[in-house]
Amino acid sequence: MLTSANVFKYTVILISLALLCVSCADDNNPYTPPEPPVDPQAPVINQMVPDSGAPGSIIMLYGYNFSYDITAINVSFGSQSAVVNASKPYEISVTVPRGITTGPIEVKIDGHIGTSQTDFTALFEPISYQGSTGPWTDIVWTGNRFVASGDHGAILTSQNGLDWTTLQAPTAGSLWSIAHNPTGIVAVGEDGAIVFSETGEHWTLQSAPAGVNGNLVSVAASPGRFVAVPSQGNYILSSANGRSWQKHDLDSTWTMSHVAYDGRFVAFVNRAWLLASSDGLTWTTTPTLLVEPPVQNSAWSGRYLIITKRSAMFRRMSETTWSDDTPSSSLMAEFSDITWDGTRFITVGDGAVITAPANGRWSKYARLGLSSSFPPRIAANENVCVVVGGYGSRVLVWQRS
């Protein structure tokens, strides 16, 4: 018999089931309505153009809830306030201030605050430009001075990256490559030229072994030995002190482009092979997948060796294994030189400088204005980064950030 009590009981059950079904439907609904802004009058930054820059460069902020009154607008890059050049309700022009680091940009108008959802990338800050005749073919930081090698035996040196001295090595040919270790500094070049200096201030011409008459294109150094390679030949040169050199015969004639040191010496040769030596005296031949074009330069972090080609980079993972470390072409499409400064790799080329931690990703750090008549070369210490390049170019110096 259906009583009023039963009717009430069944009604409660039906209502509960209906509510449960609605709840389940809501749980399965993929749509989540947007949360209303905390402050509807807060400035909103939708885009930064460009999204990277050095102090002194001008960028545009696009969005809404801005103002025509530039005196009411405060734009900050971290703790540094920027000069507002012009503004409209949907765009703001600002000059990037000094002392910035990579991070979001904040806009404050009449107490209302908005922050960019993406970071603005801080680039190197140029602090000095020094005229130079060039071209400068290579540069190193020796631990107490920068030393660059160049055309017609020219040498360029600086202890701080700001004040430069041009010297003349005792050779009329171009010096293509330079390396250093605790013994001193060696530069090699045209017609088998080898020059040595203990400090970078006074240079002497060293005698190459008999039979060396071609160009020496690259030199590398371990803590106790220098190794130099010819552009083509069946030999490799080595020296324990940078002054007395030995010639080590190979079993074949090779076209060579570069020699590096990463705990052992590695000479990069034609037909995707390399020559390896633990002591610089005895060499073995090893096949690789590093096909043409030839290897140009390299840098070693103490753990990883990264080599550059014209349009590719490779990281050495083991004695026989290499991984492709080429960054996005939007960062850099062609590579000229690479260095390790103690904390990160720094690469120059294609009108820019990019950096990466030892096992991290590449990011852009500077734009260049160097002549393209000769590929730029780079060296750095904990304070400054120096780039040298082609004929009539400048020596570019950036304060490290």
C-alpha cells in the first residue's frame, strides 16, 4: 500500500539520484570556464616585441588596460625601472634599462599591476668598442689576458678586455689558430709558422721539423703538451714546451680541419674519420658519423666536448658516441666559434651570441655588428666576453650577466 511516508521516501531517493547524475555529468565535462581577473583594471601584457634585448634597446609591449599618460605608467624589468617612451591604451614603447636579468616584465598603472606571462631575455650589455684592423683568426683567454692571432703575424692582447695592445709576431704569414697551457701560448699558421710566447707579450719564431712546409690550420693544448695539425699531410706535430717540436708520421695522408683536447687529443680529418691520441705522440684512426662539412672549432667543459661545423653542432658523449647539439635555427643557423668560460658554453656566429650550461639548452644572449668578411671568434672569462672578427671590424666586449 502506497502511503504518504513511502511517497516521501521515494521522492527523496529520486531527487538524490538526479543530483548524483548532474554531479557526474559535471565531473565528465571537459570545459572549465575561465577564472575572472582578480583586478579587471590591471594591465594585461599579451606580447613583447622583441622578447629579448640589451640595455638601451627599445621594445614594444602590446596588450590592453594601458594609458595615454606615460607619467602614470611604471614598467619594471625585475628590480630595474624602464623609461617609457610613448603609450596608448593597447601599446607601450620602453627602453630596456641597465642591470637587468632574464625574467617577466611588470606594468603598474595607478596602483593596478600586470605581469607578462613569458620572460624577457636579457642580452649581453656592450661596454666597450675598440677599433681594429684585423682580421683576427682566433682568440683565447689564458687566465690573465686575452690573446688574439691575426693576419700578417698580428697579435692583439688585453688583460681586461677594454685596453688593447697590437703586437707583431716574427712572421709575415697569417696565424690561423692559438692555444695555451701553463707553459705558454702557441700560434700556428701559414707555411708551417709556429710562434711562442710565455705571457703573450714577447713572441719568438720556432723551427718546424723537416718536411713541414704546408699551412698549419689548428693547434690544441693539454696541461703538458701542444699538438698542431696541417691542412693536409701524413703527419701531426707535438711539443712538450711550445719551443721544440716533433713530427709524428701517420699511415695515410689526411685532409685535416681541427684538433681538440678533451682529456685526449682528437684530430678531425676527411671522410668522416678522426685521429685520437692520449699523449699526442701515438695516434689511432676511428670512424665517426661526423660527415662533411669539416669541423671548425670546439670547446671542452671538462666533461663534454662540443664541436661546431658551419651549420651543425655535435656533443661528444663517449669515445665513439656523438649527439646532435644543434640549436634551433631561430637562435642561430651558422656557427663560427665556441668557448667554455667555466660555467657555460658560448657560441658566436650568424650575427649573434648564444649560450648554454654544460648539459642545458641554448638561448640567445647578444646580437652582433661584425663584418662578415671573416668569421668571428670568441673568448670569455668570468667578467667579460670578447668577440673579434674580420677586416676593419671592431673588437666587441660585453660585460657578463
